[in-house]
Amino acid sequence: MYIIHEPAGEIVLHSLEELDKYSSDKIVIEAAGGLVLNQKGELLLMYRRGLWDMPKGKLDEGETIEECALREVAEETGLHQLALIRKLKTTYHTYTYKGKNALKPSHWFLMEYQGSEVPIPQTEEDITEIRWVNKNEAKELMKEAYASIKEMVEEYFLI
């Protein structure tokens, strides 16, 4: 099953064939990111464009999806002592990119941060705040989060 988060709501597709048909008239932009936990078990969240988010970004040419996830987390947060634990899942959302409809499959990885750096928001990506949050704080912040982020946090952190 594939859940596509669109501005108007969710679309559920039941097969890869349906996903291929759905994406046939869209630009597909592969991305990767991290559900990052620190040594206290807190989750890293970022505030971007008026909603809570997790670090992710576009795949560069010649890069593996794992390399992309680690690079994007480091670029968007300033954190570097990251350990990639395992692949979680892929979420899908749509948006407008250069005047065209785009579908972004975001490949998510569980990561552990093992350092002591203070997160630094990448302001050129419109990130204005970064926080480590516990489960109660995360549950509250998900009221103002992107739909795919809410899906990830509810499935993998608020369990």
C-alpha cells in the first residue's frame, strides 16, 4: 500500500502499478532523511515553513540513498556524529516544483546521534528552529506537522 500525501488529503494506492500510473504525469524527485534519536531517546524535529519536519532532502547524482540521508541530516542540522541504524519506510508527498506537479518519495532511516554538538538550523532551507523532544512533546507538535512527518513519528516514535 502507498499513501500519497497531497495538499487536499491522502490518496491510497494498492500496488506498484497504481503508483507508476499515478506518477506518470509528475516529476519524481527522490529524497532521503532521518528519524534521528539522541542518546536520551529524544527525537530531532525542525520547524520549517510554519510546520514541524524532520531532516531530508533530494538525492544527488551518483549518491546512494543512505549517503543522501546522512548528508541531508548533517546539512540541515549541523550534526555529524550520526549512525545509520536501519531503513524504516518510504513516504510520498506531492508539491509544485518549478511550476510542475512533483511526487517526492522520501526514504527514511532510523539514525542515532552520538555527539554533543548543538543543532544549527540551515536557514537557507527555511529551517528556523531545531529541537530534541520527548514523546509527550512530539505528540503535541504533531498537531502542526507535515502529514508525512506525522505518519513517521506516529508509526516509529510514539509507539
